Amino acid sequence: MSGTLNKVMLIGNLGDEVKMHYFDDKNCVGRFPIATSESYTSKQTNERITNTEWHNIVVRNKAAEICEKYLSKGDKIYIEGRIKTRKWTDDKGMERYSTEIQCDDFTFLTPKNDQQPSQVKKTNTPNATPQPKGSTSSNAEPEADDLPF
């Protein structure tokens, strides 16, 4: 083992819609911010204090297309990935840095059955909630062929 680990697990709410960028060779990148919050009671003032941290999420290719299709501002999502810092030079010649979470896996946590019928995207199974790869659904029944025993 190398002795190092770069792993991030976040549960938060989308702060904006997924912004897509498409490349010539049909690859794409989706970017969106999520907010995580922690609350505590101040011992000095006895008031409730909430701190919110913003995270820039980057998803690629098919995962980005799934996020664009099914996520909207305010939705809750679980993100698993790694921290990546990018460096670039802006228009004024200044070096700039951006810290992002490169998403490896995700699970939608906002139930989509609360949406209006016109907002629900059509899937192969009637009345199915869209699920990304690696996500679980409590109302999904596995097919007999997929059982491990």
C-alpha cells in the first residue's frame, strides 16, 4: 500500500443546475456546486449557528449526461470522488487555482416521485425512478437472474 488516500464522500444539495461542456470527440464534462452544512449551538451566545461549505463537483461523459438529465437546483445527492486542484493563468496573467471534487460515483437522494408528471423523464420501466449506476432504490425489485445465490 502506498500510504496515501485521496477520497471524498459528500451529501449535499445542488446550488445550481448542471453546466455541460461538450468536446469534439463526443466526450463531455458536467460541473455543478453542492452545499454541505453543519450546525451547532454557540456556548457564548446560546444561538444556533450554521456554516455552509461549497464544493465544485466535476462529472464526466455518461455520468455527466445522467446528472444533467435528472438533477436540478436544490436536489440532494451523495457524491464519492477525489480532490483535484487545477492551475491556470487568467486574462491578466495571474496564476489562479481551483479545487474540485472529481466524481467517481453518485446517488440521487431526492425522491423523484414528488415531481409533476411533465417533469419526470420516461424510462424503460413504467413508474420507475431513474437511478444512476451504483445507486440503490428501496422499491426496486431485483430480477431473478441477478440474484447472487
